Amino acid sequence: MSITPQEIKKEFFKSKMGIAGITILGILILTSIVTMITIPVETFQEWNNPENWITYPKTAIPIWVNLISIEKLPEHKILENPSIEKASNNEINLSSHQFGLNFDYDQFPNDFIYSYSSEYSESPLLQMSVIRPDGIKLEIISTSLPYSNLKIIHEDRIFSTDAMIKKKISLQSDLFDFEIKKLSSENVIFSKTTSNEPLKGNYIFSVNLYEIENSSEIIESNLIIGGKAFGIMGTDELRRDLAIGLLWGTPLALFIGLVVSIASVIMGLVYGVYAGFKGKKTDETLMRFNDVIYALPALPFLIILSVTISNSIFVMVGFLMIFGWVGIAKVARSMSLQIKTRGYVEAATMMGQKDSKMILKHILPQLLPYAFASVAISVPAAITTEAGLSFLGLGDPSFPTWGQILHDANTFGAAARGLWWWIVPPGIMVAITGLAFVFIGNALDAIINPKLKR
């Protein structure tokens, strides 16, 4: 006796496992929708463009760690609203931008970046300095901008790793009671004069642009203090915000899992039902071909196909479909053999109904509960297979899938360096997504399989 959809629904929502699976899946779908609406597609498309992430810190820990950590890590700050001053004494024109920073952390920042655009002619002088909480003024850089006969707009970035900054600061070593030559520029700027420990308090960074006679000015500028804590999920070695990667990975994982599982189940269901219904030589031929595909080692073949043909995510989905239908076809065949012996099927055959009509009307509808359970159970396999191939470096690098994030973490030695926030979250997301479909599949299986239900 077949089970109606209403009975399946009623029994499903009696299952705590089924409700848990549906709840998790609902959260994942909602996350996917919110991600696609709120996060610009350009961010997703620029995932592997380093220029897009230059203002983000490198390998920064999630910011919420400061709430539970004894040692307070410096948070990433982008100072965008400087105090602007302009002055002139008939000969020298000055355009000045000043940034105030309250530094109250137990470690040094990773780096700093000053980004600016200026309008000038000829070759004005750019100077950058900082007044520390102890009153000491450190000169950071002094350089002439590229010469131009005409008035131009010049854009540039100054990095704390610049050799000129390192040299300029080392010339002021007499202000410190310890050796500073081997220290990074940001360590010297933010350290006490007596020891290599962070100096807390208010810092004022000044950027001055001087030009004789001609008028010049800094149009726009911002100062980025590269912190060690940033965002909900931190950043990776390439400065990418891992929260964005994890969020975009959710719709990608659901797309891969659902497309592969639905297509595989449909292919296997139709193939197996047709083989079982036709029987004899047709059944024998189709099932021997099924055995050949079933005997092939899927993962090695997927690796070979990814290397030799393409590692596109869409090609990978096609490969996963090819290897995903064979097991379902065997079960569908055995169920078809049982159903076709029933009286109403034999009566329809005697009345001369076409094979295609009998399959679609009398056999396939009875296999739908099994198909739904198979879809749910097949999704985790597709997601984990994609994650495994991406982890091996055979995935599509242009898509921020969870497997690709784990591959990048492995490439840059995240585990050995203790960068747990780069490894644990994508692994948990793969596990949670797989668990949701396993719960749903097991709940459906318990309903449609009387033996399992008992």
C-alpha cells in the first residue's frame, strides 16, 4: 500500500529529527537569500582580486575574541575623516590632514597604510609624522611627489613596510633606550621609549603637503591601522573577509548539493524503472552498463577529469551527476520489478496502454517518497565531494566555496600557524549543511521504509 503525500507530511512533522533538519535547512536558505540581497555581487566576483581587499588586515582574528581574551588585541581601524588645515605665507603653501587615534591595546598593530589623492603641479613635498602620547614627535616619511608641468591629480598609498619609512625611523633611534633597527616601523611608532611594549594613549598622525608658489592640496585621504582583530570571522593571508566567503559559500553549497542530488535521483529513477519494467535483454543490458559505471572509482576519476578537462564548478557538477545516479538506479529497478507484477499494472498492459504511460502513471508516482528521501540523503555526498576536490586544489578558484577556503588555509599553513578561524568555520558549515539533509533523509526513510519504522 502506497503512502500519500499528506500521510508523509503528517508523519514527518512528528519526527524530532525531521523538524531539526528542516529548521537547519530553513536557516541556511534564509542565510543564502540575505547574502545574495545584502552583499554586492561585485564582492563575490572580486574574491581573488588582492586590490579589492587591500584595506583589510592580514590574518586578523575575529573581533569577538577580545570579549573573552585576557590580552586585548588591536582592532582594525580605518580613519577616514581627518582634520584639514590650509595655510600660506605668500611663498609656501601648506595642505595638512591630521588623524587622531586612541590606542588602548596590549599588542602592536600589524601595519599601517596611508592612502591619499592630491592635486598639484611641479613637485611638492609630502611629509608624514606622528605625535605620540608621551609627547615625542616621530618623522615617518619625507618625499617629493612625481614632477608634472601641468596640474594633475595624483593617487598613491604609503605602506609601513616601505624601506624609506624604515630608514627614516631608524635615524631617530636616539629617542629610544633599546635597539630598534630589527623592529618593524609600526612596532617602533607604538612602543614605549624604555622597552618594546605598546604605549597606550592618543596618537596624532599628521600629513603635510608643501609647495612653493603654486597651490597644491590633499583632496582625499585615509589612514588604515592594520589590526589583529577584524569582523565576525576574521581575515585570511590575502586580507579577504572570511565572513563574506562563508556567507557566499552557503548558496553555492546548496546549489551544488541540490542540483547534483535532484539530477542524479531523476536519472537513476527513470533508468532503473525503465530497466525493471522492460525486463529481459533490455534489463540485462542496462544493468550491466550500470555495473560498469558503479565499479569505477569515483574520486580518482573526478580528479583526472578535473585536471584534464576543466575545474569549472559547472563541469564539476556535471561529473558528480554522472557518478551519482547508479546506486539509485539499482534500487529503483528492484522496486519497479515488484510494482509491475501487481494486478492493476497487468490489467493496464492487457488493455494495451503504452509502456511510457504505465511507467509515468502507475510506477513512478509510487517511487516518489523514495525519491524525496534519496534527494535529501544525496545532498551531503555532493557537498563533501566538492569540498574534498576543492581542498585538493581541483575546485574552481573563482568561487569562494567552503572547500576552496579550506584549500587556501592549507596552502598558507593555517593549521601550523594556529589560524583556527580560517579552518574551523568552513568545516563546521560543511558539517551542519550535511547534517540538515541527513536528518531530513533519515526521517523520510523511516516513514517510507516500514521495517526501519518499526
